[in-house]
Amino acid sequence: MTTLDPGAWFTPDGEPRRMGFFTDTSVCIGCKACEVACKEWNGVPSDVAGFTGMSFDNTVALGADTWRHVAFVEQAPVGLEWFGEDAAAGTAPAAPSAQDLRFLMSSDVCKHCTRAGCLDVCPTGAIFRTEFGSVVVQEDVCNGCGYCVSACPFGVIERREDDGRAFKCTLCYDRSKGGLEPACATACPTDSIQFGPLDELRDRAAGRVEHLVAAGQSRAQLYGADPDDGVGGFGAFFLLLDRPEVYGLPPDPVVPTRDAARMWRMAGAAAGVLVAGIAALVGLSPRGGR
Amino acid sequence: MSAAAGGTAAGAPGADGYYGRPVLKRPAWTWEVPWYFWTGGLAGASSVLSVAARAAGNRPLARAAAIAAAPAAAVSPALLVSDLGRPERFLNMLRVFRPSSPLSMGAWLLSAYAPLAVGAGAAELLGILPRTRTAAAVGAAALGPGLVTYTAVLLAHNAVPVWHGAQRELPFVFAGSAAASAGGAAFLLAPAAAAEPARRVAIAGGLLELAAERAMERRLGPLAAPFEGDGPAARLGRWARGLTAAGTTLAAAGGGRAGRWRRRGPPCCSPAAPASAGRCTGRASPPPRTRAPPSGRSAPAWTPASPRARDPQARSTRPVRPAPVRVRNSATLGPASSLSRHGTYR
């Protein structure tokens, strides 16, 4: 873990800076310390999924009770034919060398979007933007309408069924207020999860991906570092070693409120048609008698 | 290492996203929402019909439409509240006014509309307070069209591709459905001699709904997959289309014999409307809390928006989880509201 200067949360003028995560999956070892630290610090309920058979991933997905989720992806050029009839008949392809196998691990988290769908559509104001640029649900205000759930293009925020309210990562807002890094970044043993001012993280990530591509990782790419994408860039972005879909991430996320102006225009037009239509049909028709 | 980029094993992650899991969360909305859309539409269009009929001098029809609007307007907020995870906190929606949230706009619209429509209907029924009644009826008619069509914006403000992609036509589907419902209801309640305009409204509404739906599905293209096959959305869709078409046809055929049809039953009270809304919300009753997630063809509704990742075979089954052990959250965030800065961060 890196140690963050206590003044890192503020500019020299005392203005709060936009803080975020850079998750460099190329050095993730899948230890899940981030998941544990998050649960411990935030008091997130247990959500034992049991044995899923999805590699080492028994957390399954982000949700109301999982604010960090380590994805495990096993990549090989051939599959189970080694163990089936092909293997018995001796027709299985030659066993691949270690060079052919790849184990991808990535700690997923709320993206804290620049244009956050959940924040835009929240009708109670329970979801708000903190001074550090993160997106947080106030649990004493949320009335569980569930609108944020379907407004999130990443499937992050979720309603806790036995509670009725929506929950997600807070970027450890309480710790930030006290000058501490988020629990997951503090616990990460390989610095795969880096926390800091977003502009500095973006610079660092650009250098890192350049280095990896030069070293032969042709599919190494930044995910969410572009401020011009469909959600205005992520507050928590990633360095991936393969396409986002491979990790269960949408390749081209768009905030659903982007087309709001057109939607309201169409609704206005439809309302106009309704009024004009009824008026015409009632007014032009023969008067009703007694 | 770069050799690994060559490909992935069949059935392994990458072939169908991440273990075939949907990217999006299943929407949290329950069975109340389609019924809310229907009652809101019926009430809103009835209020318009009532005032229009009065302006045209058709008082019996105005009275019938106002009386039809009242119960629907009374039930509508109850449905909206009961859908919440914490219904006792409904009033939290009225602590802020947020144009970026269609639900916030809808909560305000409904809070203003419902008392007006209920008041106008009650005054009409009891024959009291004529001036108050007129004022309430005009107010309800002014807000009614918004109540009918804002729900389309509500539904389109979603990451679910089939809803988001329907944003252009959905308001017209809802306007048509509302007109069909309101026309049908007024047709049933009004004296036969005064009911002719309501019949026309019902026919026009049914036609608008069917045409807008057709246009919507054409634009959606492959995204309309949940509406095909035999998933719950597709089944409801067929019922909705069939009932709307049948009701509209019967209403049209009933021409000069309005009174006869009226006594026989509701040819055009658009019983399809809630089914249609249910189809648009992609869910059927019983409530999804007690239902397995949709499987098979309806799954693409929850898969990612980009064609790169769209996969019609994506499965949305989720493993059965044991009941979670509840641990109370000890780290409350404190008086965060005093620090809130709404809107987009720059």
C-alpha cells in the first residue's frame, strides 16, 4: 500500500479534490483482502453464495451486500476435452504450455461515475455527490424506490431485500473525512487498488498501460479513464488485460439520463396529441342528448 | 503470455461474458408499477375527456369521465407508495424537487393531481360545490396529460436496453393506451345518448397504441427479443395486443348501437392496458420477489446495451443463496446531507 499524504484530499487552496480508485488488475493476485476489509469496515452483511464453480469467485457480483468483487477469469486455448472422451481416446490436443494459460483477476467496485445514473434519478436526494467527487447513498433518507437499481449501467447498486433500501460502495466517505484511505486500498497487498486524486491516477495509469503494451500485453487497456465516454469518465477506473466483457463489464456504458431532453420532448408531444385528439373527437362529434 | 490472447475455451469466461451472468441488476420494481401506469393513464386521460366534454356542452359525458377518474386517481398513489422498499418514507420524495429524476417529477405531479381529480369526481357524484368542482376539474385536466406521458420518460430513464431504446415511441403507446382506457370507462358510465364521443376516443386511443407499439418494436429491432418467443413479457404482449385490437374492433363495430354494447360489457375499456404496461416493464404478476428471474429469450433485457456484448443466449439464472447473516451497519455516514452538492461533478 502506498501512504497518502494527509493533505492529498485538498488542493493548496484548501479546495477538496476529486478522489478515486485506479485498479491495476495486472498486479491483482485474487487474495480478496479488499472484499474482507470492505465488509469489516462498512459493516456489510454476510452474503455467502456457496460454491459457485466460477473459478475462485464465490462472491459472484457486486450488489447491496458486496461492495468489492474480485473476478477470476481462466483463459486457455482449449477446454474440457482434456478430461472427457477425447482424453480417453488419446485424441485430445497436446497439453498447452504454461505460456498458453492465463489467469485474470480484477477487483471490481462502484465506478463513481462523473455522470451517475443512480444520482440523477434518485427522487429523494438520498444519493448525493460528496466534496471528494464520490457518489454516496444516505441510508437515513433512502426510501427504497429502486429507481437507481435499473439506472446503473454497471449493475452495481442494489436494494437489500430484507431492508428495503439501496446500498453500494461509499468510497469510504467516512474514512476520507478523517484523512484515511478507503479500507480496500489500505488492505491491498500488491497496490492493485490505488487511491488518490483522480488526475494523478489517470497520469499514472497512462504510463502503466504504455509499459504493459510495450511488454507484449497487446490487449492491455484502460477502462473508464476517458472523460468523454458515456458516463463522463469513472471516478474508479481500471487497467484491464482483456476486453471489458471478459470481466463482466459493459464495454460502452451510457448514463440513461443522457437523452433526457429528447425523452421529455417526446412525452410533451404525446401529451399534446392526447389533448388535441380528445378535444377534436369530443368537439367535432354530435352533441350528446339528454 | 501474449500467446494466451489467442482464444478462450468453449463455455469459459469470455465466450458469453462473465460466466454468462447479466451485467445489469434485475429492476427492483414490483407488480404495482404496471397497475400504477394503467390507473394513472386512465385517470389522467379521463380528466382531459371530462373537461373537453364539458367545453363541448356534453355534460353527461363530462360527469361520467370525472367519476371514472376519481377512483383511479385515488388508487394510483397507493400503488406507488406500496412499491417502495420503505413505504413509510414516501414523503422523502417531497423533500426535494429534482428535474433530473422523472420519479421526483412524477411524485410531485401525482401529489398535485390526485386530490384535484378525487375532489372533482366526488363533487360531481354528490352534486355539490359547482365552482370548486370546475376549478378542480380544470386543474386535473391540466396535469392529466403529464401524468399519462411522464411514465414513459420514467421507464426510458433506464439502463435496460429494451426500455431505453423505446424512448421515442413509449409516450405515444402510453397516451394511446390511456385514451383507450378513459374512452372505454366513460363509454360504460355515460348515458347511451351522450357516450358517442367516448367511443371515438376509445377507438382512436386503441389505434394509436397499436401503431406506436408497432413502430416501437420496429425501431428496437433485435432489442425487442424479450417481446418474442414465450417469455412472460412476450405472453403479456400478445394478450395486450389481442385485447386492444379486439376492444377497438368491437367499439368500432358498435357504432349506432352504443347502448347495446354498453349493456353487454366493456368492449373497449382496454383491459389490455395493464398487460401492455406489464409487458413494457418486462414483468408479469405475480411479483418478481417470488418468481425466478426470466430465462431464455427474455434474458437479453438485462444484458449490456452495446452490440459488442449483446448475447441472446445470455443466461440470467442466479445461484440460490442462503439467507444472509444480518450485521447492523455500525458506520453511519453522519450528517452528510449538509454537505451534499447535487448535480454533476465537474
